[in-house]
Amino acid sequence: MKRAASAAALAAVAAGIGAASARRNTRDPLPVASKLSRSAKVWKLSARNSARFAMAKVRGVGSAAERRAELDAQFAIRTAEDVAKELGEMKGVLMKAGQLISFIFEALPDDAQAALATLQADAAPMSPTLAAQVVEGELGKAPEHAFLDWSDTPAAAASIGQVHRAVTSHGVDVAVKVQYPGVHEAIEHDLDAAEAMYTMFSAMMLKGLDAKGLVDELRDRMREELDYRIEADNIAEFAERFAGHPWARLPRLVSELSTEKILTTEWIDGLSFDDFRHTASHDTKQRAAEVIWRFAQYSIHHHGAFNGDPHPGNYKFHHDGSVTFLDFGLVKRWSPGEWELLRPSIDAIIIHRDPDRLVDAMEASGFLRPGHQLDAAHLYDYVSSPYVPYLSDEFTFTRQWMVDTLGKIFDVQGPHADVIESLNMPPSFVILDRVVWGMSAIMGKLEAHGPFRAMLLEYVADGEPATDLGAAEAAWRAGARS
């Protein structure tokens, strides 16, 4: 299972994924603090746009298209062919792998981590003209007509799309995610390359790894992530599920401005992870760490669907320690019986601490093939490594703990080489494994401390709340059920 955390788990699991849901948010656009201030914003922007269009008509210059044309030369992606080239070389699946590796591999030098992190932060955006074409193709209007105000310069560029800041006709500040044209073909190319890479990797080190099954799971999830309507449904579903939650926040969806390739949500102001780490107090960082951890645990154990991309770039941090969760393109849902098959192996480690029970559970779930002849205690020592925080009453996550644990997991010539060679990762475990490592990395960077065993037992064994946040969530759940 935790060789399920092998390089396959880090490169493979790093691939983007999303999952289907069934509901669309049809509520009115986002609330703002003051109707008066919003009306003033609408009036001001409407007047500015009217004046601008009037001048353009008189002079014959200064149109939105002309302004974009002046900016286009500064952007690497100007056509669908450019998308295929840029994404095929540095983005898509392999870029997501680099992003996760840069974040969880604490043993890498700081400059190496920073270089890998730029795979996401410095992703080449598409030109304003190309972005405008996508918006017009999806909404039937150019951006300057679909929105009261539109920024041609993207606020962020990521693996399959980029984000523009805009203002709706209702005066609402929004983030508009625009998908790169041609990204589907680039992703498929990446996945073909990934399957070859994992097959070679398993032949050399992980003899038991089902590379094809693993990549098929990634392929299905990645294809879902390419349809922003699915992500819109995910946002609406999670927003409904977490409505009124005491410390988890989600942006509201603007469904009428969201399509297959355009996703519009409330614009969220907040601190980036690095800014938060360097400016927040110790207590506030502890609170935010617990918020992120509990959001994942609640989603996995009580909702049956969870965000499979635990990277801090997908969060906005606030001064009270609350967190806004932004990206729901990569959502894993348990299919009937899937969690029931995986859970006994985790329970054997955390609840029962029983090596023999672990062997039986891992054989039943496909982590181990019968006839492996591994010693149960030896297997338990290796597989339980990522779950050490939940085996003692108090634990502090640290970056050094991540270094040591990953060193043990990846030591293919060390004392657990026989275990590493024998383990397989069931495809259904790919995304959960990504969450385990990503969450541990976030906790380590925030030096999260707490009664993590008792906290986890709240979710897996109906334990009593172990912290103030746990008590607040329990009260919220009781109110939601009543």
C-alpha cells in the first residue's frame, strides 16, 4: 500500500483528476457586503466602458481586439498548436507530477524545490486574443461584452487553463478560468508517455505494480478534469455540503457564466501559502493546518468524495486561520464498495496496529498478491511509515520527518527492498495516496502539532472531538442533520 507511495505514487498520483457530480448551482450570483457599493461599481464601470467604446468608434482605434493584438507578442501560446507544444513539453500530467514532487520532496535542496515549483507558477499563459476567442466561443460574446470589466492579463496560469479577473454585470468580482484550446490532445500524449514510464519503472523496481491499471485510473480522472462543467458541479456540491461550516470556505459558483471550457467563481482575496507561512502567528498556522487536515478527512470519510489535489496553491489563507478551498477539478469519488475494500488495510495499521490483520487486508484488496512470503511485522514496519502521526497520542509534523519517511519509502536497496518489490498500488488508491503525501507535506511545512490519532479516530471510529475545531465541526454536523 505505501509502496503505493513509491515514485509511481508520486509521479502517477500527481496527475490531475476530477470526478463527476450531479448538481449545478443555480442560485443567484454572489452576495456582496453592500448593495449600494455594488451598484456604484456597476455604474462606474458601465460609464467607463461606454466612454471607451465611444472613443474607439470615433477614432477607429483602441478597440479591445487592437489592445489585445499589442499584447499578443508577449505570450508564448497564441494558437492551439502552441498549446500542444507548450503543454507537451512542460505541462499537463508531467507538470503536475513535478509540482507535487517539488512540494513533498523535502530532501531536495531549496533551489531545486523552487525550480520544480515554477512548473506551475511560471506556466506559459495564452495570449489575450486566444483567451478572448475561447470566451466568445463558449459564451457567445467577447469578454468585454460578457463581463462588465475584463482583465486581458491572466492572474494565474496552470496546467490546463488560466485565470482572468473580471466583474460581472451584477458588479461581482469573479475569477474566470479559461481552458487552453487543444489541451485535450496534449494531456492524452502525456498519459501515453506516463504509461510507458510507469511500465519501465515497475519492470525495474516495482515488480508487482499494475502500470496499465494505474494509468487508466489517471486517464479517466484527467478526462473528467478537462470538462469544467464537472468542476462546476463539484463546487456546487461541496458548497452545499459545507454550507455554514465554521472554518472551511468555498467560492460561490456563477453558473450562468460557466461552460465546458469556462469556469466562473467568486474572486477570493487572501494570503498565499508562502505569505501566510512567513507572516501568520504560530497559533494561526496551527489552526489553518488543522482546517486543511479536517477538510480532507471529513470529505473522505463522511462525504465519499474528496479533493485529490492537496497543494497550497489551491488554497487562500485568512488571518483568522480559516481557509478557502479553490480548485475542485481533481475530485475522487468512492464507487460502491471501493472504500470498503481499501479501508481494512488502513484500519489494520491505525486502529488495530495488527501486522497479521494488515497482511490479510492487503491481500484481499490487491496491495499484495498471494504467495508473497513477506514477514508480517517486517511488512507492517514499512507500510505504516506514512501513518506514524496516527500511532501516538501527540505528534508534530516536520519537514525532517518528511525527509526521513520518504527516504525509507524510496530506499529500494535498503532493508525493505523485498517489500517494495512485492507491493502493488490498486488504481482506486492512487488519489488517496496523493492526499496522504500532499497533506503530510503541508502539515510539515506548518509544523502542525496535535493529538492526530484521536483526531483521526473522530472520523474512522466515531471518536469524541479531540480539539476545539473538532467540537465546532461536531456541532455543525449535528445542526446540519437536525
